[in-house]
Amino acid sequence: MSLVTLLPFIVLIGAMFLMTRSAKKKQQAAAQMRNDMQPGTGVRTIGGMYATVKEIQDDTVLLEVAPGVHAIYAKNSIGAVLDDAEYNRIVHGDDEDLKVDGAVVPDDASSLTATETAEADTADDADDAKIDLGKKAEADGSKDSEVKDAKADGEGDAK
């Protein structure tokens, strides 16, 4: 066999090694994060629930999800250990430390559009010239319209 035929297999094995290595590093970092938890630390579970760590066992963690409400979770269910400022900002709504670097988006879109009085005048003229697209009642009073009205009232063919 020549080197040219072995080259694709070598590249494939190398790529698989690199992918498993990065995944293993992520797993080790997550395990280290879970082992570094201390009582009183704010955490987010993999389900998205925010809680405070009360006790740490070998494989489980006692979390306080609300004042006086405790739940036991597996250590593997802890998705992230949060620092105090981030935990308080998310859970308690403390926005005093929040710094905004860019432009602030307003609550409504009215300030995003600039309208001039000339544009408003032409819009009012366009509203006056609207066409009525509704059905008009038949003026001849034919029998078909009376039958339709009777059926609409529920007095149709039922006897």
C-alpha cells in the first residue's frame, strides 16, 4: 500500500481524536465546576431553574428553589454555577450594576419612525378615499333573499 491510500484514513483518525479530545475537555471543565460549588452559591440547572446551593453530598445537591422550599438534585443536573452579581440580577432583578454599552431600544416603536406633518396629511387624505368592499343588500327584495334570511334565523326547512 502506498502513502496516498493511507492518507485519508490517517486524516479521519486524527479528526476523530481532536473531536473526542475537545469533548473530554468540556466534560472535565463541567465536572470541575460542579466540584467547586459551595453552599450559598447560585446555580442554574440544566432545566433552566435558578436556585441556591444549601448542601453538597457525593452525588446530590440540596437546592433552595424558593425561600423555605428545598429540592434534591443530582450533581450532573447543575448546568452552570453563577457568580453572585449575575445570580442577583437574574433572580432578584437587581439592575443597578447593569451597564449598557450600546443604544437603548425604546419600549414602543413610535419613536423609531419619524413622521412629518406633510406625511400625516397625505395619510388622512388616503383614509377619506377608502373604498367600501362590503356586500350590499339586494334592493329588489326577491324571494331568494327572504329564504336565506329565514334559514339564517333557524326557521329553514325544519318543521
